[in-house]
Amino acid sequence: MKAKQLLLFTPAVTCAYTLHHQHNNPSFAIGRDAQRRSRSASKSSQSLYRSDTDSTTQDVLTTAMSSVSKKLPLMNKPPSPKKESKPLKRSLSVREAEAEHGMPWKSSIDKSVEGELLYMPFWEWQMDFMEENLTDLQVIECKNDKDTDFSHNVNEKKKARIVNVCFSSKEYSKIRMTYYDAGDNTQVYNAVWYPNPEYNLPVLGIDLLAFNRKKYLAIVDFQPIHDEEKDHSARYEHLLKPIKEEYESLKGRMSSKFYDETQHFSEQMLFARFDDESVISKDLFPAFQRYVETHLELIRKTEPQPEQTEMVVSKHKAYDTYSADRDPATGLFAAMYGKEWAEDFVHDFLFSMSERPAEGATPPVNPFMGGGPPRGPGAPGGGPPQKQAQRP
């Protein structure tokens, strides 16, 4: 047998080969007597073979072992240098992601403010609702390709902080939540629910703002991704109309100065500007809960259509681009956390599928979804919302 053939031997084959040749060549008789083997090894530490082995067999085995030894690394040989990689990070649970930065916050960053944060009950209720009702709820990391962390930022000097979490489930491809706390100057709760793109259904958008604890703005809506309701897989405004009818304080109309109500807003949008804080607990909170519950019910009653996924994703991208172009968070948060962070925050987290405007382009100003009002007195980076211009 050629030496190179011995390289293919497994322990079982080697044993069979030894037994086959043992009768004709006693030198292959290994393990006949443990004591003799032990004594032989102690007498000659320089040889791996028994002294009565014939020269031909010894040459074959020596050549084979030499070839094998060249292919196998030595035990004490240091490993070849490799590019250092980051240790794998364990995925956070839903509640771990929430608690990572102390949420739900029980008090404001501004210690002069007493009591619970204005919109924290909305945050807590949504967390409970998602955990109890969504299928396979998972945490999405709040980072972009540059490894910028959007989960938390704070400006101690200006007494402002922001926290973000992001999730996905079988029903929703992305659910993001933001809470911005700047004491009594500004409180913001913002959430957007993107249905799994197998469902050709509207996006659920929530934006609640308070300025100086005197001026309040609220938007809750099933935001259409098509110009016509009928182009969605299911009609939905008839589900919202009876809810909206119960809350006179939430029947306001949006100013056309900043948004086109016919684009990405439904006829049954809850919209309110008010200065009576009791509206939040009396009307806004129960209406918000019912809109969230109805949105999930709509998804569960709608048959998924995988063949429409590509079209729906393109509509989500258009929605994100439209919203990012009109979101003043870049101005509000640039003043707090720097221009680069703020721009990346809008395009890589709030509206992560958006296309950035061409360099030098001036996006439209917008005091609503996701941010604060134009700069002016009354809030860090902004002032109270401008007066609403009623459409004819």
C-alpha cells in the first residue's frame, strides 16, 4: 500500500487494516499485552514503533505519519492572527429595551417639574398592549449604518432628553416610539406603526405635543398610503367614524399651510389644538386606545397579499420621504444634540426609508408629526404652534 493511501484511514479502518495483516506480520500485533507495550515504550522513548517491526512496514508508517503531521497543526502552535471582531450582543427583550434608559420615566429631567410626565400613560399603555396582543414581538436596534445610537440622548444644560425604542412583529414590520422630555417647556409622545407590507393597509400615526403646559396639539390617524381609500385592501374609515363622533374636542382640521390633508391623512383623523389639559385624559387617551385597537383588528381581519409586498414597500418609502421632508425635528433636535445627529435621526430612525433631499435643498417647515413647532418663544428650539388656517 502506498503511503498516501494511509492518510485516508480513519481509526476504524486502521484497526481493520492492522487485524488483516497481523496474521502474516506479527509486528502489526498492537495491544497484545499492555505491560509489554509499557515496558517497550519506557526502554525506547526515541521510537514510536516496536523493535521487531520489519523495515518495509516501518518505512511506510514513518512516511505516512510524517505527511499527516505536516497537515495537522501543533497543539501549542499559536492561532493565526484574525481581524478582531466585536463580541456578539445578546438580543434585548422588549422590557429590557424599554428599561435600558430608565423608561418609563417617573419624573422630568427638570427637577422643578412635579408629578408624572404628561404623556407617559400613553407610552405605558402602548407597551402593555403590544406585549399582550402582538405576535412574536421583537426589538429592533435603534442604530444606523454609521453605528449612531438613537435610543437615547440628553442635554443636561438645556434640560432636555429623548428616548426611542423600535419593535417588529408578525403584524407590523416596524413600530417606533419616541418620548421627548424638556420639562414644562415641551413634552412629546410620538409613535408610528407600519403594517407588515403583505398588508396593503394604512400606517397608524400618533403625535402628541405640549408647550409650556398651555398649548396642546394632538394627531392620531390611520394614514393612507394611497390617494384613495378604496385602493387599500380594506376600507377602514367607517370603523373610525363612530369613535371620532364621540369626541367633539378631537374634530379639528389641520392647517393646509404645512400639510395637504388629501395626502397621507384620512377623513377620520383625530386632530386637536386645545389649551385645556383635561382633554388629554378625558378624550384623547380613550380615543387613542380605541384607534390602536381598531388598527390591529383591521390587520387581523385582512388577508395578507404577498404579491403586493413590493408595491406596499414603495408606498411606505413615499410616506417616509413625504413625512421626513416636513418634519422639523431636525431644527428642534439640532439645537439640542447637534445638526448631524438630528438629520440622521430624522432620516435613519424616524423615517428610515426616506430619501434625503438634495444637498442645499430647503425642506418645507412643519410643526406636526414627530417634532416641535417653528423656532420662537415658549419651547427649546421652537414656539407654540401657529394659528390654524381653516380650509374653505
